Amino acid sequence: MPPIILTVLLTGALFLGIGAGYLVRYLHAHSKKNSIEIRIKEREIEAEKKSLEVIEEAEAKAKDIEKEAKAERKHLEEKLDQKETHLTKREELLDGRQIDIDSQKESLQGKVEQIKSIKSRLDERVDEADHKLEKVANLSKDEALEQIVKKVEHEREGDILARIQKIQRAGEEQYEVQAQNLLLAAIHRAGNTVAPNLMTAHVEIPNEDLKGKVIGREGRNVRAFERATGADVLVDESPGYIVLSSFDPIRREIARVALETLLKDGRIQPAKIEEAVEAARAEVGKIVRVQGEKAAYEANVPNLHPDLLTILGRLHFRTSYGQNVLWHSVEMTHIAAVIAEETGANVATARAGALLHDIGKTVSHEVAGTHVEIGIRILEKYGVDQEVILAMRAHHEEYPYETPESIIVQVADSISGGRPGARRDSMENYIKRLTELEQIATNLAGVEKAFAIAAGREIRVLVNPNSLNDLETNKLARTIATTIESELRYPGEIKVHVIRETRVISYAR
């Protein structure tokens, strides 16, 4: 084969190979391009599908939110309608009452004018009759009255004294009935209305921003706290403080501890409130138990039931006229022990009776009856010796003194509660009150000496028997009592004891 032909064939084969290579490369690139486009399309379809799902989910959530908002709005509108209806009814009721009051007022004014007219005519006739009597008797009204009184006092002194004594006895019986009614009313009201300024605890707020957290949205935190603790929360009662009010001192202490914990934590919500209250209840329970054990140890009264020690510890949160009841009871045990040792009585019984004498005060606002009756039931429940119950139950003279230890407990109670500085009065006020009490009596004619005794609950007055007779002595006692009522302020009552004693001394020589 000639070389030129061979060269042409080789060149043609080369171009043919190059063309075939380009064709194969083109077909490979075209197939790869189609695969990429297919994947891109699939991803676009998948993205569109996901976007549709997100849109549908968002639309569903929006519908739920809109539904909740409409329901809440409807609830608020219903509440507002109820309040508006309630206020409208109250306004109508008040308008009706005002009309009744106005009509009654007009009627009463007419009756008052009529009574004034009748009284004026009666006064004129009485003056006319008095004038005629003075003219006939040739004596003034005051002179005639003085003569009659002197004559009656001289002739009927014994009858007058008997009548005064009878009136006094009737008055004492009436006072006892009134006192019983007052006590029953006080017991009935103890669980219903309570003066908040006497039964409150104050918790300081670090900053005013915490007030909003304490209240919560629409007051939900306050409501949750009140439900959990049983104490009323007064947020705006005192600036810088939150006031907690409850008739139960233990409940009030639990609320105080829980609120202080929440304020320190800063996270205030219903779940946190329940946790804080439970923790505070456990903490206060430990404090109560420790205080009961400590009091029993210091009073040297062993072998008390553990539950009785817990009840005793509750007295740590009770006060009487500013005196802590638990430590007043411990103080009584020391006084009772000294008296029992000196008189030969049972020291252990006297100590136990003194320590447990006020244990009924722990639940006196929850259970019917006096704290003495409640205390007896508590001690009987826990198997306390009957001698101890007899010793503690007579400390307010509700029961008779059946044992020497019962008298000792009553005396120890009077000494511990009546000594200067024990209760709310300061020493200066105490001395000033007793001095003023004695001065009222000594400033009156016929009084020789006056002594304020029994921590100011009684004043004993000694009179000159030659200056006053029995009738005048009765008048003097009433005068002193009336003056004390008008000039002094004091708790309870003050007994005025006037003594007129005649002593005759003669000598045989």
C-alpha cells in the first residue's frame, strides 16, 4: 500500500476516534445533567411539600390561639356582665334603703318635735307645781330635799343599807349573766371575723418589682398562696411590706417563712408556692417540736408523750398581753417548784401542772370550750396523770381547788403574769398607774390609807370610822369606782375594797 494512502487512512482513523470520544463525552455529560436536574426537581417538590405542612401547622395554631383568645374574651365579658348586674342590683337596693331611711327620718323628726312640745308643756306644769309648793312650805326645793334626805337617812339607815346590799347582789348576778353572754359572743366570733392588726405578720419586700410577682397574672399567685397557707395576703396594706393575716399563729408563721423563701428565690408561681409552703410547714414543725422539748427540759418535766411536746411547742407562737405563753409556763414551773418545796406539796405534780396549764390555748380558736376545758381533754387523751390535771384545771378558778398543787399553780400563774415587766405594760407605766390609783382614793375625805394590790387589779381603802358611818362608806366605795372608770384606762376590772373598822382598847389596872 502506498504511503500516502496509509497516511490518509491513519488521519481519517484519528479524526474518527476523536469524533467518537467527543460523542461519548457528550452523551455522558448529557446523562449526568439530566440526573442533577431530576434531583433538583425532587428537592424542590420536597421543599414545597414541607412549606405546605408548615403553613398548615401555623394556620392550625393560629386558629387555636384565636379560639382561646375568643373564649377568654367571652369569659371576661361574662364576668364584667355579672359584676355590672351585681352593681346595678346593689345600687337599686341602696336607693330603696335610702328612700326608706328618708321616710323614717321624716317620721322621726315629726315625733321628736311632738315629744319636745309635750316635754315643754310638762316642764312648765312641773315648774308651776314646784313654785306653788315652795310658796306653801316656805322652803326652796333644795332645802326641802336636804331635810327629807337627812331625816330618812337618820330614821331608815338600816333599811337603806339592806336595800343597797340587795341592789349590789342583784347587780353582781346581772353582771355575771352579761359576762357569760359576752364570752359566748367572743367565742362565736373568734373563727369568723378577726381584727387584722392584732393577728398579722409583716414581711419586708426587697424592692417594689417583687409585688407584681407576688400578685401574679390576674392575682393567680396570691390566690395560690392563700389556698396553700390559709392566710390572707394584704399587698398594699403597708409600704415596703406584705402583711399576712390569720387567726392561727402556726399558719401565720408558715406563711411568713414560705413568703420569705419565695422572695429570696425570685421565682414565684403556683408550683413554686406549693413547694415553698411544704418546706415552710416542715421547718415550722421542727421549730415547734424543738421548742416543746426545750421547754420540757428547762421546766424539768420528763416523760411527756412526743405528740404532747409538739402541742406544747405551739405555745411558742402564742402571747398573752405581750407575754410569750410558753416561757410564761416555764417560768411558772420554777415558781411552783419553790412554793411546793416550802409547803411540802408534790414538786413534780406542781411543775407538770404549771407547764401544761395553758396547753389548751394551742387550739382554743379551733375547738369549742374554754382553754382549760380543751387542755383537760388533751391531757386525758395522752394519758397524763390525773393529779396533774387536777393541778392545772383550777388556775382560772373555773374548777374548785381539790389539791394543794392546784392552789400552787394558780398562785404561780398570778405571780408570773402579774409581776412588773412581765406583760405589755412597762415598769414606768405600771408604777404610774398604781400611784394614780392610790391617789384617787387618798384625795377623798375620810380616807386614811389606800393600797393598790394584785398588780393593780384591786385597791384596798382604809377609812376613819369616826369620820364616816356605814352608809357613807358605801357611797365612798361607789365614788372611788366611778372616779376610776372615768379617769383611768385599764384592762379587765378593778375591785374597790373599802374597810371601816372600829377598835376599842381599854386597860385594867
